Amino acid sequence: MRTAISEAPSRLPREVEPDVEPLWRESVGRQLREQRLASGKRLVDVAEEAGVSPQYLSEVERGLKDPSSEILSAVAGALDLTVRELSVRAARTPAPYGALCLAA
């Protein structure tokens, strides 16, 4: 006989869990946000230039969405980055926030 679990275990965000490697989308999103803030651009301005909604860009920056290569190229371009530069930055992020890119 199965019993229902009354409370789901609480889970810390991935970035504060010890020994949990971040997902690639989390590292990329972090780099996009850092570049946007460093350039002094607003989220809505970058989203408009890239042709995406501000809500979607916010989710990408927070690592909640895994954008297509076309969207990634558009957002990176709006931030004066290439996809290659963005990928290198994400891969070089110091541990524990570094990520391994396995995509070809």
C-alpha cells in the first residue's frame, strides 16, 4: 500500500546547493545578466533589440529557460557579444559556478 507524502522536501536553489554543478543554461544566463548590467542596459531594451519578450529574457538570465541557438545569438548580439564569446565566458566561470559545455 502506498502512502502519500504530506510534505514535499524543501529544495535549495541550485546555486546554493553544495557540490551541485550548475546547468549550462544557468551559467549562460548568469553571463548574459552580468554583461547586460555591466553595459548599463535595461532588460526591456535588450529584449526589444533581440526580438524576445522581457519576461522570456528574464527567465533566460535566471537559468529557467534553455534558449535556442537563434535566440542566444540575438540576445548576445544585443549585448555586443558573439555566441562564442558568451560560451567561453560561461565555461570559464569559476567553480562552483562553472559549467561544462558538451554541445557541438
